Amino acid sequence: MRLLKPADAVWLLNERRDTPAHVGGLMQCSKPEGAPASFVTDLVRGWRRQATFRSPFNLRPRIVPLPAWEELRDDEIDLDYHLRHSALPRPGGERELGVLISRLHSHPLDRHRPLWECHVIEGLADDRFAVYWKFHHSQLDGMAAMGLMDRVLATDGDERGRPPLWAQGTRRPRRTEDERADVPGRDLAAQAQALATAPLRTGRAALGWADSARQITGVGLRQIRETVLPRNKDHAVPFRAPRTVLNGTIHAPRRFATQHYPVARLKEIARAHDATINDVLLGLCGGALRRYLDEHDTLPSRSLVATLPVSVRAQGDDGGGNAITFIHSLIGTDEADHRERMRKVVASTAAAKALISELPRASMDAYTMLLMGPYLGQLALGLGARGRPMHNIVISNVRGPAEPRYVEGARVDEMFPVSLLFDGQALNITAVSYAGEFCIGFTGCRDSLASMQRVAVYCGETFDALDEQVGAPARDPAAA
């Protein structure tokens, strides 16, 4: 048994039937040249022979008496349950694939088993196939998941036989078979030891928090105070976001949509506005949501506020769990002009980053809990959709592999994130940069947002408008 860190435990403790706390990834792949018709079936058959499980794919949660992970033996894990082979009616288009992913992502993971699933889906148009992964956020944050994918997927299209994700796991030491050998009462002894050492662990944690509090005195507390009482009009303030249709009670059914753009063009737009690619993402989302809300006569006069997860994972840390903090930004939904919206976004993210720039890394967990504590408490009490919302939307951006990746010689064409929702947050927009493409996944509550796919469409139209302002490169007539 291994006790969960508080930052990981909150994802399990705040999970409800209508707000499952898993995240996922969708890879669309092209078969290698000359592949047989049985390629996908052969791929699944080969993966089924890989019945060795590494952390976190061999861990089952235990909440009582304390949140902890129970490590299972390989023969205790049913691979046929976790690995599933599906097919769309041919030829499956983006709509059919989106409908299937929406349904698969709507159902919580079974806590009686390790918290993951893998779905291999064939029948896509142009003889392509997809792989949809599903993990619990208590085990992997976005950076950890992308680091794992980067290692699991091959860099060479000729490579074959690379072990699948569950057989590699995150880079944590695995106990030897001797250490895992069955010993009468071992599980009971482990639970008793966890209970016996709980006061000591709690005491150490309290001392650590006290030390962190001392470190952030004059730095972190000032940041929190300035977040709540900003002197800069460009600051986004938590719990002062306008109430919108995004901030009601949500239900389990999900909708999923995608967009992808060339990273090179996003960089051109960013340079034109003295911005980052993440700023451009916020500007795209602001433009899309402005139009969507305006069409439904629910556009507030003030800008929507986005919460932005920020990775604080140390370089080279390829373990599991969560290593993130959060900042808040305006996304300019109150600005009709694209340039003025980008100016507002750039100023707001700069102000937000300045708040945490001086904070020591050792104090980041304490700062994050102080900042997010009221929101987490709101969720725990079932009040996420009541009162003033902390934010309107969560928007995140994760860096993926810069070069193409392969699955048994099949090229991964696009890589889309599928995220999670909570009460008071009916839409999540997450992007992954991969092999020169910027892939955006839109995850929404089916019952809260009518025609949610329009947000993705309007995001594309906002991109076209910004791209036109910068000056899209002329097409090569020969290439056309």
C-alpha cells in the first residue's frame, strides 16, 4: 500500500457519477504501406500477449482508512477488460468517431480495477484506425501522460514489437518477485503499518506545510492577496468571473470535438502580437466563446475567466501523479476586435505569471492548495454550480512529441486530448502540440451546451481571421 499525495487524492475524493475524474487521449493513425487487412486485429492480438503491468497500470485505489494505492499482481489484472477492440461502420468519419469517444468518455472508471482503459478502433475513412486511452487524473497529469506517450511510441516507422503502454508504465522502481511473493498476512500487515504510521506521516506533512508557509510568507501570500485584490485591471480574479451557461450543474454524458492547426502558423500569429502560442490559444477560445454565447443571447459584458494549469514538474521527472499549479487569465470575450482581444490576453497572462514567478519550487504545493482550497472545498460540498464561479472554463496546453511517432509502423497522424469536467465547468479545452500540428480537444457536457461542436468550428474561424491578419503564405501553384 502506498499513501496518495494530497494533490493526487483530491481527484479521487471529488469524483462523482456525473463528474468522473479521468482524462484521455485520442490518436488517429495511418496503417503502414502494404499492411494486410488484418493489421489492426494483429496489433490487438499482439498487445493481448503483453500481460505484464507496471505502475500505475497495476494500482487499484483504496479510500478507507486512508487514500492509498494497492499494487496488484499481474495475474490479478484482467487485460481483456482493459484492452478493447471496437469498430465504426465503414467509412467512419470524424462525426462517428467523435460520437463514440463521447460515449466512452462519459463512463467512470471501475475502482475495483486499475484505473485505465485502452480502446483500439478501426473502420475510419481512408482505412485508418484510432487508439483511445483513458486514465485517472489521480495517477497522471498532462505532462506525465505525454512523457509516457513519448516513450511508448516508436520514433522509427520500421520498429516493431515495442511493449504497449501498460507494460512500460512510468519510470518508478518495480519491486522484485521475491519482494512481491505471497506472505500470509502481508496485505493485512501493510494496512496495519499504514494506520500505525499515519500520525507520523501526518505530523511530517504538517511540518512540511509549516515550512512551506514560512517560505511563502511575503511571497506566496502576497501573490494570493494580489490575485484577490489586484491592482492591475488586466488581472483575472478567481470567484469574480461572470456567471454563464458554462457554470451550471453538469451531467455524465459528454460531447467531444476537435480542431488542429499548423504550429508554424500559430508561431507567426504569436510573433505578430508579441505573444506566446498559449496566448494565441486563449485568444482563439475567447473569440469562439464570444460568438457562441452571443448566438445564445448569453454573452456577459465582462470577459470570461479561464483557469490555466501550469506544470511545475522537474525536468527529467517521468513519474506519475500530479505536479501542477494554476493561474487565471482573461480571454477577451468582451472584445469584438481580434487584435484588442489578443492584447488583453497577453496582458492578463503576463500579470498572472508575474504572481508566481518569485515563488520557490518547494512552496508550490502549499501555494496551490491555498489558492485552490476554496474551489476544492466547494466541489467537495457539492456546491460547484452554486454561488459565484471561480472561473468559467479550464484551458490547458501540453507539449507533445516534436517528431512523428509510430505504433507497429503505423504513423500517428494526430493526437487529441480528452479532458474532465466538474460542476460549474461545462467545457474544457485542452491542446497538444505534436509533430508540427497543434491538436485541440473540446470536451463538454452534452446536456449543458447545445451544439457544443460549434465552439470548435468558431475556434477554427477565429484562427482563420487571425491568420489572415498576419498574412497567410501564398499557396504553391505546383503543390496545389
